[in-house]
Amino acid sequence: MQDHKRQDTILDEYLQVGVIATTHGIRGEVKVFPTTDDPSRFRMLKSVVLDTGREQRVLEIEGVKFFKQYVILKFRGINNINDIEKYRKMPLLIPRSDAIELEEDEYFMADIIGMQVETEDGEDFGVLKDVMETGANDVYVINTKKHGEVLVPAIKDCILAVDIENKRMRIHLLDGLI
């Protein structure tokens, strides 16, 4: 339980922008799988926070390249494959203060996953478990006791209100969603 609490605190202060997938070459570069909507934002970052599970380590970004779906990063002071290899599969975070400004009706996934979802009548519906990114719009995956997993499109017709502070969402269920 201690670890879970620590993880919640980290996500309150930081947002994940990527995960180290593997090393790239022998000079300490890494391939990062971006978990941000806009991988080009890595060009603007001066540093990231590596979360090892036991500690957070600030890594200064020295170089950024792009290869297929990956971002290739070079960190200052890490010049050897052996110095970075142990960090594979670990998340890279940024402080919320460095986050991109959100447009109206945009939310960070870390802020909405786990939200209590209720219907427009105020009836408890379930918990938002995941967000699927599709071409047209996101789709919210909601775990319900009554209907199992329900997919709700993240569109104005369905998402009536989102209260980040109280972790609550009010939805309208279009015909055919259940």
C-alpha cells in the first residue's frame, strides 16, 4: 500500500511523457516510447525526471532525435550503454509546471483515470479505467458493476461535466452504448 500512495503523490506532481524502451547504440542514447500527444515537445524539454521506483533522478537532455515511433534521447553525463541499460522500461516524467497548456475540455489522462462516473440523473455508474485514443475522438473505458465494461465516446453529447478536483465525471448515455 505504501508504494501505491507514493505513486499517487508522484502523479500529482508530475506527468509521464515517455518510457525508456531500450538503448540506442553504445554511447548512452535511449529509445523512448512517447506517452504524450505531441512527441515533438521533447525538443523543448531541458530535462526529465527518471522514476526508478525507489527514487527520482533528474536527467538533463543533451540531444533529441526521432526514429519511427520513438524519440531518441541523449542525457548529459551518460556516455556509455552500461550507464543507462538498467533504466529500461522506466518512466520519464516532467513537473506539471512544464506541461503544455491544455485547451478547454482537455484533460491529462493521469487526472481522469480512476474518476467516479455518474449518469446525468446523479446515479453512480462506475469508474473510468482507461482512455482509448482513436482517430476521431478519445473513448473512455468505464468499469461498471451492472454492465461490465462500457465504452463512452469523449464528446460533448456524452461528457456533461468533469470535476478534476473531486475526481467526478457526469455523463449522458446515448442510446446503444449499453
